[in-house]
Amino acid sequence: MVDDYQPAQTHALDRDCTTLSRHVLQQLQSFGPEAQDLSALMSRIALAGKLIARRLSRSGLVEDALGFTGRTNVQGEEVKKMDVFANDVFISVFQQSGLVCRLASEEMEKPYYIPENCPIGRYTLLYDPIDGSSNVDINLNVGSIFAIRRQTGEDLDQAASDLLQNGHEQLAAGYILYGPTTVLVYSLGRGVHSFTLDPSLGEFILAAENIRMPEHGPNYSVNEGNFWQWEESIRDYIRYVHRHEGYSLRYSGALVGDFHRILMQGGVFLYPGTVKKPEGKLRLLYESAPLAFLMEQAGGRASTGTERLLDVVPGELHQRTPLIIGSSEDVELVESFIQERIREQTDLVAPGR
């Protein structure tokens, strides 16, 4: 009898067995109630991702998967059929979970309450079900963004005022990227970790742990078609990267895909406000704050241009915000152009000061 038997390739086998739910429990180093809740929440999010990925992989073959519904959402944006499908998927997978009292999405004007869950459900899920849905019909990558917050309100009056807190109050955040492979990236405030869906197992398997960003990267990602709608400070930054070697423009029109490139390779993503709409386009609670949470955990920065993004307190559920996010040195460089313009404007208003 051999008492000290060790399987061959132990490390490889262990890596192959590190599923998302197991990893969450390892991160929290606990099997207590909240650790089990968060593990179950992440498993439900993963299930939603699998269902959406399956639909996307067959989108050209099934009825009512592509194109527009003919209506607009609360944001005034045309709704794609895949937006509706993905939103319904998230609702259905959490309906019987007992974990989530309400879900808030950019596709719904008010939070969706699940009354049967509310007596025991202590969490709220905020999410963008399909980010970059304009890419669906042309078979480019899209994503889902999510954040988990603790339920503190007891009312069911649709106000959800307890959600109007800064990004530091997020318990977890992440995204699912639907591309050549389906990738799930998440953080519980203990680093950023990436998982790849193995279709043969039906599981998200750990691919990269404790992702760290370089302080500077070669990529800048922005829709330069808006160049003449931006404030002069942003145009100054774009002129700067045009004149200096070592920068590459990479922009897909899907926030999750562009963010993932920046996270893995370094650089900066910009979605600034415009002269007419200084508040920008991206939603704070569903898009900007979850990604800012991840970026800071990976050693990067996230800013509105004048304020740390995680410090921003929303005034309403669907509040928008400018977003500058990426490697710390690159974000600081963009901020320096903004601050320079602010100083120039201050000097013009109060000359001689």
C-alpha cells in the first residue's frame, strides 16, 4: 500500500477543475452564507452567459434573433431583438434563485422586482444585457456587463434610492465577452480573474488569475467620428497621439470588447461627453462603474476626466457619465489635457489671478 501517492500532472488537473463557483469560494476563503450566496450569484450569471452565447452562435439560423424590435428603450435607443432576449434571460435565471430581490437594467425604466425573493433575497443585480448590440447583425463581438450590490431598501415602490451610491459599494462586478470564445471576467475586490467557457464541459474554467495592467499601453480606443463634437481638450489629446509614435487606434463599437483589449494589453478607452451632451452616453450604474471597479482592481484608473469614477454618486438610476479608463499613465495623460484647458478657461474668466 502506497500512502504518499500523488497524481501525475497535479497542477494541470487542478487548473482544469477550477470552475467559476469554486474560484469564488476560494477567493472569499469561506463557506459562510455570504460566500455561498456570491458563489451562487456568479453561477447564475454564468448560466445567463451560456444561454446568451448559445443564442448568439445560432443567431443567423433562428427566427427573431437579428434586427430591431421597432421600439425604443428608456434611453431613447432603438431596441434590438437580441437586447430583449438577453434581458429576459437574466430575469428568468434569477426568478427562482431566492437570491436577488430586484434587477435593474438599461432596458427597463424601473427595477424589476421579484416579490417572492425579497423576503430572503439580499442582493440587487445591475446589468447591461447586450452591450454593443449593433454588432450582432454583422457577427462582431458583443458583451454583457454586470454588478452585484447589497439590497438595503425594504420598499417595493420602484424608487430603488439605495442604489444611488458610488461605485465603491459594489460587492462584485464583471462582464461576459461573446467572441471566438466566451470569456467571463469578474472581481470581488480581490483582483481580476478571467474564465473561458469550455463547451464540452459546460463550465467556465479559470484562464488567468490576478490580471495586472501595464502602466502604459499602445492602444487608444475611441470613436473618432465624434471628433468635432468633443471639447477642445479631448481633441488636443487625439492630436497628441497622432503626432507621436507607438500608438494604435483600436475601436470596435462594443465597449466590452474594447475594454477587454485595454485590460489585457494596456492603453486607454475614451467615451467623452460632447459639447451638447457633456454627461456622455455610457450609463454609470450598468456600464462605467462595474468596469471602473475591475480596472482599479487590475492596477489601472477610471475617470470622468475630472473625477475618479468610483467616487461619482448617481442622481438617478439611468445617469450617464463620460468615461476615460485604462492604464494609469494613459488616463493621467488624458486628464492632463482636460486640466490644462480648465486652467486656460479660468485665466480667461479671471485674468491676472
